[in-house]
Amino acid sequence: MKFLVLWRLDPARITSEVISAVMNQSSYGQKLEAKGKLECRYHVVGSHGGAWIYKVESNEELDRLLAQAPVYNFATYQVLPLAEMTSPETVAGQRG
């Protein structure tokens, strides 16, 4: 299962604790990439946050990985499940 996770920080709530969490987020992402749980990660230009694509076995695994993220208690999340677009059937489903 793949998920696009958009996470954002509210600049008005940035404290030294939040800055520390943000500084640790990159190494957390590197560990997930090494384990094959994170396909890619991006900074969203013009915002305080990122866009990460997770590859996990279940919703529960994704929840656990998000909860372990250094920024978890400081960020808001939008989680979007992804589906392959290799053919019309993978998007619309089989007819019959």
C-alpha cells in the first residue's frame, strides 16, 4: 500500500522544541528509506512541511510510522492513499 502524506507545521507555533524535531526528521526519513518503508520525500516549496510517499503493509503500520516521527506532535497531516494508474481498470476497477 502506498500513501502520500503531506505534513505541515504552523509557523506561529515554532519553538526550540519544534526546531529540534524538524532537525531530527531528516534522519528519521533516511532510516525509513533504508528499510524500504519510504519511497521518496520532498519539501513543499513555500510551506513549512513536506510530502512523503510511504510504502507499507497496512494502515496500522503507517499510523505507527507517523506516530514515531519527530514532528508528529507538532504537525498536521493529510494522508492520501495512492493507486497505480497503469490501466483504466486499476483506476476504475474491473467491470463485469
